[in-house]
Amino acid sequence: MVKNKKGGRSHKKMSSKDNKSSERTSKLILPRVDGEMIAAVIQQYGHGHVNVMCNDGVERLCVIRKKFRGRHKRDNQIILNSLIMIGTRSYEVVAVGKKPKCDLLYVYSNEQKKQLKRGGHVHACLLTKDGQTDTDMGGFDIRDGGTTDVPPPAEEEIEFDDI
């Protein structure tokens, strides 16, 4: 096949200049400023808006900025119960009966989500679904901060008869 030396109409669409390695940095980014906090997605509306439950217990309407949409969307999948970092709008006046708005700043990966849970940076209301504690912590109850006395599962003894 002949090599395309000139470019052409759809040549730039197929370029690989935006391909990056699939490895994400495992560095944990935490909120540093007063307006930043961690939130969990509880409902998706579409058109770049999601409903989030923040670390302070307030429901907010999160606006997904252009940076997290379009071409780089696959690196920042925002699904239900995913943890994100948001920035509150302190300058905005909220009307009565409306939810305050916030902006999406960062999307945590599953590995970073586990690190946040272990570090205690996430409030218990974000980790529970329908009043149940998160069970992947291995006997650790997040609500009271201590370990629970969960007995290990009983192993069944199987006797083999000699044939």
C-alpha cells in the first residue's frame, strides 16, 4: 500500500498523537483548599450534570467541565457511586429550593478509592449504600472507627472414607 505523504482530509483524525500509556499515576490527590472536597455520584442527569453527595452531607449539582468530556472521557469515567473531587462555588447565590452547584476537579480511580477508604479521608455517608456498611474492608466498621468482632467462617471438616 502506498504511504500517505501529503496528509489528506481524514489523515489527522487517525493520528496517534494523543495515545498515552494506560498506566495512571497512583499518587493520591487530596483536597487542599477550603472549597475542595470529596463527593460520591448518586445520580446522573446527562448534558454534563450529575447529582453528588458531598463529604459534608450536602447534596449538590455537579457540572462536568469540558476537560472531562469528549476525547479524554475514557480516562475519567463517571459512574454511580464513584468518588470525585469537587470545587464548591462560594460566590454563587442559591435560590430557595435549589441545589447549590459545584464543579468537577478530579475523578478517583478504583485503586485510589481504596486508598481514600483506608486513610479515612471519606465520610461514612459516602461509603454506605442503603444503610449498609462497606464490606470490602475485612471486618472494619467505618461508622464507629473500630474493628467488629466478626467470627471467621467455619470450615467444614470432610472425612474421606478409605475405599
